[in-house]
Amino acid sequence: MKNCHEITRLVSQGQERRLSLGERLQLRLHLLMCRGCANFEKNTRKLHRLMQAFARGQNEKTPGDDLK
């Protein structure tokens, strides 16, 4: 089983390339058991979506933006 360091690397690589079936299974299993890595994966996905929207010239609001 992969450790947290290896899993966060897989999460990041998953933004750039399609992970293999084995990598995806290892990732999902670890995320089910590790709250810290699950939060990292969730935040990474959100950041990726926001950056894509920014590149397209869209302005997506995130929760708490109106509090600034």
C-alpha cells in the first residue's frame, strides 16, 4: 500500500495524465482510509477547476468569497 506522500503525488499526476487502473485503485482505497489525503484530493480538484475557469476568462465564486 502506498503512503501519503506517494498518494499526494498520484493525485497531482492525475491532473496531468490518466492514471492506470492499478494507480486509481490504490488511490481510491487510500482515500477511503485517510482523511488528510481525501481533503488534499478534494482541494486539488477544486483548484484545478478554478484555474481552468480562470483560463477561460470565467469568474467562479467560491464559498466565503463575499466575506473578504
